[in-house]
Amino acid sequence: MKRSKKAHFRTYGIALGVTLIASASFLAWGSVYSANSVAFFRMATSSPVRADAAPKPLDTVAYDRRMLQLANYPAVPVASSTSASSTATSTPEKPKPWPVKTVYPNAGALLPFNRIVAYYGNFYSKGMGVLGQYPEDVMLQKLASTTAIWKAADPSTPVIPAIHYIVVTAQEAAQADGMYRLRMPDSQIDKALELAEKIHGIVFIDFQVGKSTLQKELPQYEKYLAMPNVHLGIDPEFSMKFGNKPGTVIGTFDAADINFAAQYLAKLVRDNKLPPKVLVVHRFTREMVTNYRQIAPLPEVQIVMDMDGWGFPAKKINTYNSVVAAEPVQFTGFKLFYKNDLLPPSTALMTPAQLLKLQPQPIYIQYQ
């Protein structure tokens, strides 16, 4: 599912740069919450995600059962004696790719026992996603409504709301260091944390590294990644490791890059005695992630491959099946675009009911 990359980059990069230059006063934008909207959100979401609650030991039987449910294979009908005898010599069925055979997570893992529903964007820019498009109280009400819809669609799976904030954004201009990326100030992550606290949710900080690397950028925000309620997103689209300028080609991460991020998080988990982190990797082409078989989930880190492409439903499903489901890592995610998914010929945003029919079912849902 290819996008118009130049137009896409202008939304993500230039819009943010202009906003930062022209709106320095935006840093002082107050956090105003409607008491009614916060109450509404708390009724719509799952129980609070408490960092101080001692995690229960992992129930591996329940974990395996839940992973099989996510694989979403159709129930096999009980065969009669006649049909059983007639199929006894049939060709053995090929091994199914889902659920992925990988490590069990440490105690306190969010997945697969919960579904994460995230709102994505940057507070400085209306063009980068829903987080910056609306006043905070309106955005929270929308997220509450979305979360409630997911709870109704799949009552067996608790829903955790998330603020997924782009903390390092790719840029068209090189800046002084030539890295073509812009780092957000701590005040903006603090704002994301305040929002998440209001809604009993979690935070993702997302990295578009430009010509920089994860090795250089992740340590800049280590104090946040060391918090129990902060997780990580990385975007291969804007990883310009071959020297191109962001927006001219679709970037890429190799398994080595993703493993570095996972190992970096795992060390923070061990050093700070944290529950497992969630690592979201955005993807909508095969070339965006290379050597996927070498990606190694860890007990401390749960890896989600997130289908990031936009378009009409059949196109999105095809991309999911061919790029994400066909190259299994551990868990899958699915992104919905409030604007771009409605461009012709599309007429409606995909619904939870449609996404729950996918094999496997996405356990991370992101709205932009």
C-alpha cells in the first residue's frame, strides 16, 4: 500500500516545523480538561493501569489460550465417522504461522490479555494526527467513544487507552547537525503523561529518526522510557539509513535495528524492575522491515508489527495480510486514518467488527 510520499511528508514534517517556529507560545498552552469528559472516559475505559500494583505470575495456559484466540482460525467442525475415514489419508495440513512460537513474557505483560487503543499525533500539529487536531477535552471524548466501541465489539478483551505521541519527527530541512529530524521538548511528553493519567491509560513515544539512528535517539528520552507506563513506537518509513532525504523514498529498519530497540528496552525493564514494555513497529511495505525472521521478542519486550497504510478497506486488508500477517513476529496492530481512509473510492472507516475478522486479530489499534 504505497502512499504519495511527498504529500505525506509535507503533512508530517514541514507542518510541524512551521508550527514550532510560528507558535512558540504553544508551549504554554494550558491543559484544560472538562470534568464531564474525564468522567465519561473513565466509564468507557478499562480499570486503571497501576504502576504500583504487584503483577501476578504469568498464567501460561491462559496466555496460550488467548494467543490461539487471536490467531482467529475458524472452528473445525466435528467430523462424522464416514468423513473421518475418507480424510484419513489426506495431505497433512501445513503448520499455521499464528500464534507465533516465541518467548513467554514476564509477569505484568499487557498483551495479549488487553487490547490497546491509541490516539496518535503531535500536539504541535493538526496535520500529524488526532492528538493535535482537537482541543484536549474534545480529543479525550473522541478517544472515550472509540474505546467504548471496541469494548462493545469484543467484551472479552479489556481495552487500555493510549496516547501515542511522536517525540522525534522527520524533517525536510537538515538542521545544524544534518540529521533531518526534530526532537520534541520534555514539556510535550509531560503533557502526554498528564493526559494518560487523566484517562487511566499509557503513553507511547514514537521516533522518526531521519538520518539519525535509534542508537542516538532513544537515549535522549531514557528517563521517560524507564517509566512503567511509557512504551515505544519506531517508524521505519522515516529511517533514512541510505542517505536519502525524508519524504523522497520510504525508509527502512532491519531486524538489527528492531532488536537494538528491544534490547535497549529490556535493559531498562531489568534495571528498573518494570513490567514488560510494548514496542510498536509501523509497516506498510515489505521493504520497510528486512530480515523479519531475525527479530527476537524478549520476556521484557512485546513486539507489535503495526499495519500503517491508508486506503479503502480491501486495500488495507490486503496490505495487512501480505505484509504483516504473512511475516509473523509476535503481535499485530492496525492503524486507521480518520481522513486518508475516507479518500475516494473509500466511503467509510473500517469498524472493529471488520478488524476482528482478520487472521490474526490485531491487538493494538491506532487512530491518526
